[in-house]
Amino acid sequence: MVPGGGGGHGRRRRMASTGMQIFAFVLALLGIMGAMVATLLPNWKVSADVGSNIITAISQMQGLWMDCTWYSTGMFSCTLKYSVLSLPAYLQTARTTMVLSCVMAAMGLCLASLGLKCTRWGGGRRAKRH
């Protein structure tokens, strides 16, 4: 008697399970990349000031790491936020939590790759089943 059912049912189930694991791993990788992009982009707070006319319109974007200003004339300038201590507490907290989120997610993804059925790291198939 073959453990896993008759014929190829067990193998198909294992193949589907492996495919699902790889799909979940790719989704987790995309999630980490999205979190890193969100951490780095300066679009956390966006404000626009039209002023007295449309020619002097200014759009300001503030992020965790830099502030950018876009003028209606096409000029674009960014300034980095160098000093952490001069930032407000909510911005320091947001920076810390976003960086920790990216680091913890990357560590989790590395650990998850050890348990994938399609990898040879972390023991053989029998050890991974347990």
C-alpha cells in the first residue's frame, strides 16, 4: 500500500502544496518590497498650495527620510532629513516601526524559505513534515 493514497493522488497533493508554498513565498516577497518602497518614498503627507494663481502652484510631499517640493514651473527639489533628534516624536516612531517592519519581514522570509518543500535547506522532506 502506498502511503498517500492510491496511484498519483498523493503526488498531486504534494505538487499542489509545493505550488501553493511558492505562490505564498512570492506574495510575501512582493509584500516586503512594497513595505520598503513605502518606507523610502516621500509621499507620506502631500499638500498643494495654488496661491493667487495657477502659475505659482506648489506641491509639497513629506516622507520619513526627505521632504520634496514640486513647483508648477517644473522645478523639483528635495531635502534630506539628516538629524533624527530634530524630528517630531511621531516621525521618529514611524521611521523606527517601518524599518523594524522591513527587517522583521525579511528575517521571516528567510526563515520561511527554510521550510519550503522545494528547498534542501533545513533538513530533508521527512524533517520538514514534522
